[in-house]
Amino acid sequence: MMSRYYRRCRRLAVLAACVGSTTAVAALAGAGPAMASVKCDPGPLYASGSSFQNTAQSVFKTGWAGEHENAKLEKIKNSNCEGGPPSITYTATSSGEGLEVFGMGNVKGEKQGELLNKQDSLVKKLEEEAKACGPKNAGPPASCLDIFVGSDDGPTELPKNEQLGGATTASGGKSGNKGGEREHRAAVVIPVAQGPVAVMLSLPAGCKIQTGSKVDLTNVALGQLWEAKSAKGAKGAGDPGGIQAQGGYAAATWGAFLTQLGYTKVAKESELTATSFTETAPEETLTRYSASNEEEVEVRSLEEAEKGEGPKKVKVPHQEKVKVKGEGCTQEVKPNVRSSESGTTYAFKGYLNQINSTVRSSLWSDAATWPEEGGVVRENSSTSGNEKILNKKGSQLAEATGATPGEVGYADTADAFKGGGATETAASTNRPAPSAATLEEVVEEEVENKAKTGKVKIKTLKKLPVKSISHELLWAQVQNTGTGAATKSSEFVNPLQAGAAHLTNCETTSLVAGDEAFPKHWNDSWNGTITSDPSIAKVGATDYPVCAITYDVTWHHFQNSKLYGHTELAHEMANTAKDYFEYMSGVGKEELTASGFYTGPPAAMKGYIKAAVENIGY
């Protein structure tokens, strides 16, 4: 088997031929101790899946090509690939689509047992445009296949939908689709990182809290946000329902929500404190897309200004000026959710289930199923109004939440910060969705008049970012002491530690309620393992309770008949995958933690992760 073969190659400290072309790394001046190199596929290679780990994969890919210092301050290369590691392009799609690439199907058992390489959207694009994409597996179908896929929910096994068996069948392995022996598993599932899930709050325009303040969110209220309009007791005894009418505000409104959190309403902005809110009546004139209208504007070039000519009128197609009004605290809370199967959804719904299983136990999966009476939002209009955008990726959900007044959303903290523009404190924003969206605006400037001394005013059409109506945005501090009443500010925790490094507050040493029963053998299923716990303060007083673990899936046998068969390519692909996973689970884990927004899996899993990596083979 490749795992024994590979380990033997790694032990050799002489020049030797392993898998036909493995050589020892030459001892260079200033280099660390020589390690046996392995022949990897030259690439380029591809991977896809979980959008939660998109930023993490960027860190891993950069670090894999680098080096680190050992205890003797010697420089050690992070990869043992002969000639350096190949490039791997990771495409963030979704956990569900990632698992489908490897033949695991969806949560309903559909599309199972067949390799679906085109669920990687980049691979699909390359093949449809007849561009170079490889290496190709044997098939059928013979195609450019990802070397690994990412997922935030571990693939299932019997008695649930047998996703792991589906991968074995799809790859041409020995066991059948419905419950073959575990020893014949084709897929290896390995935890690679964990990170906090931010609860984003995009307040309505005209519903204001104190700038720079934080919102302490109880676990009960967190669960209620995604029930919204549901009546108390609708799902049975112990169901608090959605946000109930209170404080003079109707149910499921922002005024009722803030009142429930202990905020009091004040008359003016100047009276705001950290625990009060006020209402204003904003109205802004903003540029918006129009399918039929055109906007008439005045422009004046420098040449015209130098000649003393006045501005001229031009028409800009497909846009117009629109008066946009804020809805204030009477606006209903609009809970954003992912539009398709999502591992981040799996982790977040797992946490909601920990808060209240009466409501959530039947809904806990990565599917886009929610209490429909909650008024969940799976699709948003772009800020300009020119298109509808599904919340297919975590970055899309984060962008939509940050740009749309009145919405709440969940996203990995990297997406919430980078794509959504949120931080732990309330700040005014007019960011758009998509974040790079632009429309043409007239910009008036003073420039040097080359014909005469002095300056002259010109008016130029320029593409500028689209603006949403000004509103406040932040993510919540979440209660970590269970579902009872919280009386101290220390019971509410930020996803990230203080400081510019963006280090996480996830628990990395001890196991918590969601992961204490993690599988103890590499071919067991990780499905159901989550790194969240509403009462996590019992483990660590400053631990954030809503953290998610994310996995990568690769092959135990790259020689399987529908993969690469008994070929040198199978050896090279196995070497490449194993080398990358050894880096991710070792030095890469430390480098990822230092980069912020993520950290490694809990330390208690270390030995089991190592054993799983050893089972990546030929």
C-alpha cells in the first residue's frame, strides 16, 4: 500500500529512487537536515468546496511553498515535493457541491456514486472552454478531477445517507454504495481548521445605537432571530417563538428585538448610550440601475474649461437618481440564510439545535431548510437593483447582510469582516452588494489650468462604488454561559481576540459539547462533530461559543479504477495530497493560526488526524 511505501521513502536518508524518481534533498548551505523528497504531480491542480475555508486555503497554499525555522533556527522547507510543490487552485463553492465532486451526492442521496467534477465551477469553465485542465482521472467520466474537496460537515455513513460509500463506488473502490466494509473506504476525511461564525447585525436605516458600542446577544434571542414571526410555543413546550411584540413595537421588528436585549428608546441621537436606541427619518438620493430610464448629467472637460466653454449635458443609460428612505426600528428583521447546501449552515444550525432542540432537531442538516414562518431570505437584490443574487457562498451572504439594512446573517468571521465589512463595534456604512459594484457618477474637481495661471473646475463621469442608504453594521457578542439569563458583560464574547491580528476565541485545547464524541478511527464518519457549545464558558471563560470545524476530503486509494489506476500518476497524486495534508496538519496549522480568523482543530484530535493523513495513499 502507498502509505507504507511513502513512509519508507520518507525514512531514507540516501539518494534513492522511490516511485521511480524520488531523490534526497541536497544539503544546501544554511539548510536544515536533509529530508527525502517525493515526486509530486507538477500541476496545476484543483480543489473546491467549503466557502468557509476559502481564506484558510489561501494561507495554506502560500505557506506550503515556503519554509519555517526548527528549534535550532534552521530553515526547513514546508513541502517535500521534488522541485517544490505544484499550484493548487481552490474554488469556494459550497460544502455540498464539494462532496458531490467526489460522488457523495447531496443530503437526499441524489447524484450519489458518480464523480461530478464540474461541481467545481472553475473546472467546469476550463472544460467547457476547452482549456488545459488536468491531470485527468480514468473515469468514467474521464475528467479533470479535484485532488481534494472541502466541507464543513463530515460525510455521512449508514444508517444515514451513505455518502462515504458513494465516494467508494464513484472512485471504483471495492465496497458498494450501501454499506461496504469500512476498511475499503475510498475517502479520507481530515479536520484542517476551525473558526468562529459571526452573527452579523445590519440595523435598519434610521434605527440607531451608539456608534462604537457593542451588542450583547443572548442565546435565546439568537435562536429567535431565525424564527422571526413564529408564535411562542409553535414548535412545542419550550419554544420561545420568534421575537415577540414588546416596547410598543410589533413582533419580529428591530424595535422589539432591541427592547428584548434591554435597550431603551431615547428621543435624540445626542442622548444615546451603550444600552439605548433612537429613531430618525433618513432620506438619501442615490444612483440606481434602471432598465428603461437614462440619467441626464452635466460634464465639462479640461479642454472645454480652458476655452471658457460651459458644461454640456450627456445621457447615461440604465441609471437614475432615486430617493431612498429608511424604515427605522419598525422594520422587520430579515434573517439571511444560504440558498443551497452549506457546511457553514450545518455548523450554525447545529449551534441553534444546541440552544433549542425542540425547534431545530428536525432541521439540522446542511440543507437550505428553515422554519419558513421565520421569513428567511435566500436571495437579495443587488444594491444597484440590476440583478438578484443567491446566497450561494458565504461571501455572498456576508456581502448581502452588510449592504442591506434590516438583515441579520451568519458567516465565517473572515467573510463577515472582509466581504461584509463588519466588526465588533457599531459603525455607519453605505457599502454595496456586490462589494465591487459601480455606477457612473459626475465628479467635480479643481485642476490646474494649463492655458492660464490658476485652477479650473471640471466635471467628469467616473465609475464609483454604488451606495446603500447609510445604516449601522456590526457583529454580535454572543453569550457563552448557556441559555439562562445573563447578568454580566463577561458572559458575552467576541469571535476574535482584541488586537489587529484577528486571532480567534475558539477553544483549541479541550473538547467541548459538540466535539467530545469525535470519531477515533480514520475511516469513521465525522458527521455530527461540531466545535460549538452554548455553555462553553465551563471550558474557557473567554471562549466564543459558535465555532465551526472544517474538513478536507481526499483519497485513501488513488489507484482506484475510476481514479488513476496502477500508474505513476496515481503515485504522484498520492504523494502530492499527502505532502499537502502533512503541511496543513503540522506547520500549516500554526501559520494559519498566526494569520488570523482561523485556528487548528482541538489538540485532542492531533493523533487521530495524523493517523488519517498516514492513510492517504496509492
